[in-house]
Amino acid sequence: MTKRTSAKYKIDRRMGENIWGRPKSPVNRRDYGPGQHGQRRKGKMSDFGLQLRAKQKLKGYYGDLTEKQFRRIFREAERRKGDTGELLIGLLESRLDAVVYRAKFVPTVFAARQFVNHGHVLVNGKRVNIPSYRVKEGDVVEVREKSRQMAALLEATQLPERDVPDYIEADHSKMTARFVRAPGLGDVPYPVHMEPNLVIEFYAQN
């Protein structure tokens, strides 16, 4: 097992939830935390603990986001007019790696980061290799021609366990995806319940 796969499973077990909805997650077999004392940790959680877990779950879902990156996205959502929680989700989902994942060009959010880093993606015809690049409404994301026959790519488009959400228009015959709009919490097909309101509470107090 690779270090990255092992880390993903550890996050699932720590959260007690299968946050990416993967069929092989250890949480599908046991719902307690990692380590020899994992089963004993099922006590009542404090408000701080609930807020921290909500933040770690949302941050962890988007792959390798650092605390600094996540806090920066939160601060941007906070500065904008409107519901901060909904705006936070919209900003996270408009990252280029998130759009590549939602369009089903890759099987996981971790693979999306790598796919963008390796220069396989174009935005409006220009090569972009920055996973955190902000995709705007109407932007067209496509897999560059040389990369379209990659086995992992063809396999990902056939994955039955998730569908392309309606805020992205994907055409797998052309390997293109148009970002229609920034979604709100209710539009995003998270496999688990996300609580951006608790993330707001966490940063309000810390």
C-alpha cells in the first residue's frame, strides 16, 4: 500500500466516515478510529471537537490542502457578500483540480492534483498546471490531446459510483468540461454530510 493510500484510509478512520465514498475504505468494515485505543475514543465530543472535525473533514476531502491554503480560501469567502458557508463550498469546487475530479477525468481528488501538475490539462485552450487555479463560470477545461488515451483517464470516465454534477457539463467523447456555475452546498455530491457552518464557527473562535 502506498503512503498516500495509507494516509487516505487513516483520515477515513480518524473521522469515522468514508469521506470519499470509496468501496475499499476501512470504515465500511469498522467505524472506530485508528490505533489500539481507537474503540475507546467514542466519547461525547465538545463543541470545539465537532468544529475541528468538520474543518478537517472538509479540508481533507480536497486532497493535499494545507491549513494555510484552506484558511486563505475561507478568508476570501468571508470577504465576499453572501452566505460564507455556501461561498466557501463554491470556491473549493472552482479549484481546477476539483473541476477535473468532478468531470470524472480522474478517479480521485489526489489523482486530480497530480494530473494537473503534470500538465495534462488546458483551460480555454491554454495549458495550466496549477491545481489551485480558480476556474470561472463558462471556462472550458479539457484534457490535452496527447493525454487522452491514458488508461487511468479512460477508466475514470466509466466509474459507476459517481455522476458528473449539474454545475459541470462534461463531454467524455471530446474530453472537455465546461464550468457552468459555482455550486452551493446542496449541489455538491459529497458522500458524507459536510458542515461548513461549523467551519465558520471554528475560525470565528480560533
